[in-house]
Amino acid sequence: MIDMHRIDELARKLGDALPPGARRMRDDLEGQFRAVLQKGLGAMDLVTREEFDIQKAALERARAELASLEERLRALETGGET
């Protein structure tokens, strides 16, 4: 999910970077910047840092469980117990 506040902030910064002669068109250009950023970033299928961290933690738990199961399987195959 894309943070709309950050897109608005980036569009404002792009508008602020315009040369003095183009300031009259600033509001219109900021709206266009915002639309282009939303479309471009939306097409990238980005996730938030929080979503990434949650999925990373889930993957780490799954890897640990897999390692545990592999160890148990090796023990069973060799006739040992865990």
C-alpha cells in the first residue's frame, strides 16, 4: 500500500523545484505529478516496510520449522530419537 502523504509530499517538492516562471502553473503541475506518481508507484506493486517485516518474520519462522523437521526426519531415518 502506497502512503498518500508521501506522494503528496513528493509532488509538493517537485512543484517547489519549478523555476520561478513556472510557479503560476504549480498547482496544476503538482496535481499531474501526483497522478503520475500514484500510477507509476501503484504499478510496481510495492509493499510497506511493515508488511515486508511481517512477511520476513513469517519466512524466518517457516525456515526454522523446516530445519527442525529436517533434523527430526534425519533422526528417524537413522533410527535415533529427538
